[in-house]
Amino acid sequence: MVKKILVINGPNLNLLGTRETKIYGRTTLAQINQMIKKEAARLKVKVEFFQSNHEGEIVDRIGRAGNKYAAIIINPAAYTHTSVAIRDAIAAVKLPVVEVHLSNIYSREDFRHTSLTAPVCLAQISGFGPKSYLLALEGLVSILCRE
């Protein structure tokens, strides 16, 4: 059976490619999703994508993931630093979750140095631009193959 991985992107990531390009680069979310899809095919897994600017929609999607997906890759974006609700949803779903960030959040403003979500995730990858997602996918597939 082919494993499915849910890729969740939080607020403002739909603006990638034009938003703060010195920090996030010019790659769009659609281009990142294509890169992930190509790598998923190589790794023989399926991926589905979800992006929302709304915390409750992200919480709902995580909550419904348990029966449908083997793992989650999430870029909570600004909610990384503020959302106890997303943190609690990740903890409740009992799936391996990897948190990703395009930029190195620890080299930015002080308020970005605290992730509320990382402690309930399997791992956190940040600072590699779009490659952060590919590293997360590769790591998750490696773990899923061991199970």
C-alpha cells in the first residue's frame, strides 16, 4: 500500500514568490508543491497539499488526518510562534509530523526563536529554502519504511 503524506502550509505562504523575496526567495508555493510531488514519486509515496490562512482550518485538517495519512509535513508559518491550538492538534493526531521553515527562524527576530509546535513534532527543518520540504519528506519516508 502506498503511503500518503499531508503537506500543510500556513498563513501567507500562498504569497511566496512575491512576499519578502530577500527572506523567502522567488519560488512560489505551486513550484514548491511540484518539487515535493516529483520527490514523492521518486520515493514511491503520495502527497496531498493544503494551505490556509486560517488557524481553525489548519486545526481541522490535522484532526482529520489520522485515518487518511501516514505522516504530516507542516509549515505553520507565523502560527509556529503563537498557536497552542495547532500544537495541541499535532499532539492529538499521533502521526509523525515534521515542521519546516524556508528561512532559519533562529537567525531572525527574537519572537521567531520560539516554536510552540516543534516540541510535539518528530523534527524541525529550517533554513534550506524549498529544500527544507524535500529534506522533511526524505526523513519521513525513511522513518515510515522502518515501521
